[in-house]
Amino acid sequence: MEDPLKLFILLFLLIVNFPLFLEAESHPNTLYVGGSGEGNYTTIQQAIDNASDGDIIYVYSGVHFEHLVVNKRVSLIGENRSTTIIDGNNSGGEPCIRILSPEVLICNFTIRWANWDVHQPGIEVVATNVEIKFNNISINDKGISLSLASRNCTISNNTFYLNHFGICGACHGGLYNRIENNTFIENDCGIFMRYAERCKLRGNVFSSNGWQGIVMERCHGNLIENNSFVGNGEGLILKGSKDNLIFHNNFIGNCLNALDNGKNSWDNGKEGNYWSNYKGKDLDGDGIGDEPYRIPGGENIDRFPFVVESGWIPFTADANGPYKGFVNTTICFHGRVNGGKEPFCWLWEFGDGEKSTLKILVMFTENKVFIKLT
């Protein structure tokens, strides 16, 4: 009877304390690279090699000439996106960062100069559920390269500049990826995707890219919404693609705003895009052109083009007070405007039948306006 009793007590203790074991395992460790702390690693790869799944690797500012292989579920976080630099030194046959494990986070770095001669990317993603955000990615043949394995990944709030391709899915574009709120400036091409499906491209800005903002070849079922294409060689190019939804985008001053030889929707059934070269009228004043905008390259049309840039954003204005004052005193208000296009005109009524108009520039900023009552 003694052995069964001991076994029962042991099982009881394991069951009672099992939540404690789980809680202990749930807290990640933080490993430090650079800086002056005792035990800090001298290279990022050393920290990755010594990390466990779920750990955080914090990298202090400095230039790190490395080619990293991330094969664990870790968060790689830089101290400052401008001064924490992973530099490929235009050498070697590897990307600056190759991500092989799912659920990896890359945040707050400058990632630059992977070997251009052998077409290496700044970051190569060969995994699912990867998040890349708040980085500067520059001077690479490809800023980020996505493989067929890159599913459910999020690329957000990064700045891509002076790359050949900002983001490239040259073999496959992946599934269900989200590319949101990034800036692509002075690359040859902002995004080049092939065979991408059910991805979301939202809130990105493509400016002064020499070739194109976006090129999509044989891509199906994607959402392209609320992006701005400004001053590029070509804005958005769709080749052999179908069932993509494109609306609420600004196309401004590109040599060719768009081209589409497939079958895609350039409005959501009620609202389309803004085109700087649209020549139609808006006789009913609803902000949407009375005639469709024809997309070069095929038979596609935007049935509901906007006549004002970002016209889908509801226009609101608020002076935020104060609304009363005394003679020979100065009052100050903070004016806010959302939507519309500057300059804006504020109409003042003084309660005595007189009106005053004051023009101010307040687009996306908070402005102080001083009024002296006399």
C-alpha cells in the first residue's frame, strides 16, 4: 500500500502545481545585444542562437554588419529605427535577415545593403504569421522578399526607399498577407507581386518610384484600398489578374495612373477612386463624377470616380472654442479639420449682422488662430 500512496501524492502535487508550471513558462526572457550591460551579447546572431521560443532580443543602437538566420519564435526589437542598423555590407550570398520560424517580430531597425550583385533581399520571409513593422528598409535589390510560405504575415508602418523592389513576391506572393501603412519612396518599383491571393494592401503611400507603385501579375482576390500613388512612373499595374477590388485610392500625377488587362472591380458598387486626370463633371455635387473613368489596358472602368482627392473621408471641422470673448482682448482657438482639401475657410459671425472670413491651412495639423475683438 505504501507505493500506491506515494504515487497518489505525487500525482496530486503535479495536478495542483501544473498552472504554476504553465505560468513560469509563459514569461519570455529578454536578451540584450550591444550596450554596456553585463552579459550582453556582442552580435545579434549570438543572441538568436541562445534564445528560446518566445524570447525578446533587444538590440542597442549601432551598426551591426551581420546576416541573420532567425529560426526561433522570437521578437527582434531595435532601440531606435534610425540608429539601430543591420547592414549587409553589400557582401555575402545571404539576406540581411532570413526568417525561417513562424511568429517572428522584426521591429525598429534600419535594414540596408544586402548584396545587390546577387539580388539578395534585406529580409526574406519563409514562414507564417511574421510581423515586420516600424523599420527603414533601403538600398537592397529587394527590401522584403515573400515566398509561398509567407502566409498571414503583416508588413506595416515601414519606409522603403532606394530599393530595386520595395516588396517582392517574385515566385509567389503568399496568401492572406497584410501590407498596410507603409511608405515607398524613390524605389524602382514599390511592390511587385505574382500569384498573390486574398491579401490586403491598405493605407500605403507610393511616391516618386521610378517604374511603378504596384505591379501585380496573376494575382486574384486581393483588396487594394486607401492607398496613394503620387508622381510615380506608373501607379497600379494589373496583368492577368482577376477578382481584385480596388477603391478609395488616390492616383495623382503619375505618368500612367493605372493599367488593367484582366477582370477586376475598380469601385465597391458605390464609390471608386480619385484620378487627377479625370475630365468628367459632377453636376449633382455629390463628390462623385457623373461619367465613369476608363482604365487603360482593357474594358475595366471605375463607375464612381471621386472629383476631390480623398473624397471618401467625411469632412468635419471643429474650432474647439472658446466661442466668447471681450472687446480689446485676444482669444485663441485650436481648429481641426478632417477630410477635404486645403485651404479651408472659417466663417465668423459676430452676432451684429457682420461676418468675417478667415483662410487658414489646417490639413492634418492643429492650428492656433488668434482673433482680437474690437
